[in-house]
Amino acid sequence: MGGAVSAGEDNDDLIDNLKEAYYIRSDLVERAFRAIDRADYYLDEYRDNAYKDLAWRHGNIHLSAPCIYSEVMEALDLHPGLSFLNLGSGTGYLSTMVGLILGPFGVNHGIELHADVIDYAYQKLDSFIKTSDSFDKFEFCEPSFVVGNCLEIPPESRQYDRVYCGAGVQKEHEDYMKNLLKVGGILVMPLEEKLTKITRTGLNSWETKKIISVSFAPLVLPKHSTNSKPKTVPLPKFEVRSLQELARICIRHTLRVTTDGGDGHSRGRGSSFSVGRGLAVAGLHKYGPRFKRRRVHRRHCNALVLATRQVVASSGIGPASLDNNNNQGAQGAEEEEEAGEREAGQSWWRRRRQWRKRMKRRSRKKKKRRRRASCSDPSPP
């Protein structure tokens, strides 16, 4: 399945073609596609075919056509904080793109039938985290994969906000797939040769929409022996994040907002509350822009010093000159803060003196009016 758009010379060229053909329609999906080079998920000897709009298979390893993935990403209607389940997660290419959108507080799980494909997916995920420049530009929800048949999920398992199945679903398994959804969730799967979007609108109500015609290999049915108990596939656990993980997320977010504002645009000193605003938007800071300027400014400087030290340490420059520069920068910042505080204090006292003068003038006027009134009154006989 594929061939809907012309081949590209590189990943960006392929994405441009998908946009022109209106397969990619939202900026969020476009950013995720551009952040991950499709060729990185191919074996080296097949990389020349990575930018064609065609599916690729080698043994158990499989990638769907780019036009299919783009329709799936658009239909899932992803946003940060959702839970996602990928049935037939394969190389992890789709799960990694989804993780870029879900952010650090989302849930990103996958089930794959073949253990060797799980190993391949973790290898590619590790390479993306360690070598990709895009990893530092996003707040990432790292996917977790388990080996098993997606038709053997226990019925008491938790439900998800978004579910995608990467194999053709037989009609008799449609209700099974629907029950994996939370109310308000979206399921995208190939059903009766159509890529289908199903939205759960209530406990027993769904809305169905056919997207495009597709051709997928059917789901592999589980093998049950007559004497043994049916197998079940335990999904990855919904783990509560440790304090260390939350601190790491907060530090990475602060560094990103400090250096480029979190949106790829550099910010000057004029945006003194950019850190507070960024944390408030992400739900990491309850005070938002009302957080004290002094603390924010110091955190701003400390984050820059930490990032600069890491860069200098990797380049082999001695720490002495760095510490001198940092001390000078910190002293200058403190002097500016103190000057600002003095100016703010002076303006407050100035306003207070002006208020007291107004009160005194009003008091004098009242006394004059009372004396005049007493003089004008006739004395009693």
C-alpha cells in the first residue's frame, strides 16, 4: 500500500510531498514527522527506499507507507498528556512520533508479536535518544513495548485515550478493539479494507468514520491448545514517576525554555518571566508569571551556567576561565537586580509620600470648612 505521493530526496522533501497531497494537515503532525528521519528505521542496505511512499518489509520488520502513517497521526488527534496503545508496534517509528506529541506526562505503550522486532525497536529508540538533535527540542514520552498477541489482552486491563492497530482487524474482533478505549477515546484500525476511525462517545455508543482504502495483513490469531489455560499478555504498567524523574523533566524543560523559549525561537532578557510562563503552561509551576522575579532570574542564570559548563566540559576547556566569567555575570546580574529593587522601593516610598500629602490637604480643607461654618452661625439670644 502506498505510492500516493512522489518520492523525496530526503525526509524533509518527503514531508513536503505529503503536505502538498494533503495527507499531513496539522502543524503538530508535521513537526513530529520532520523530527524523525524515516531512513533511520531502515536497515542500511535498504535506506535508498526510505523516502518512497511505499511500505517496506524485511523478515518480521515492517514499515507502512508514509501516507498511511500520516493519515493515522491526523486521525488520532493527539495532544499532550494522553495515553496511547499501539497494537503491532513494529519498529517503533510510529510510537516514537506519537511520544513527541504526548510529552513527558503521557503514556506510550506498544504490543508486538515478534521478540526480534521488539529488540530492533528498542535499538532504534536508544539511537534516537542518544544521537538525534530532535530529542532535545521536544518533551518526549518514551514508549514501552511488550511481546505478545494483541488479541490476548486481559479484559480487566486499563483503557486508553488513543489506540492504533497496525494489522487488518476481522469483523468479529471489532468489539474487542472498541473495549480498549476510554469514553471519548479514538481507535484507528484497518477494518474491512478501510482505514477506520472509531470514537467512543459513551459507555455503549460509538461514532465510525471511514478514512481511506487500505490493504493490511490480517491479525494473527492466538493459538490455544485444548488442555492448557489461555495465555494473556500483561500490558506495561502505569508507573508513578519518581521524584528524580520529575526533577529531570522540570530541569530539561527549564533549560529548553531558558535557551530557546521552548518553541525554537531565542528570547532576550526582556522576557524575564519566560521560565515561569513555560512551567505554568506545562503544569509544572503553580505560580506561573507571578513567581518572584529574583528567584526566576537566579534560576535562569543557574540553568545557563549548568548548560554552559556541560558544553565546556565536553570541549575540554578548563573551568577557571568559565568560573571567572560566571562570577562576573552573576555579579552583574545581582547588581542589576539590586538596582531594580532599589528603584522599585523608591517608587513605592514616593507614592506613599504623595498619598500622605493628599490626606493632609484634605484634612486641612475639612478644618477650614468647619471654622467657616461655626463663624457664620448666629449666636443664640
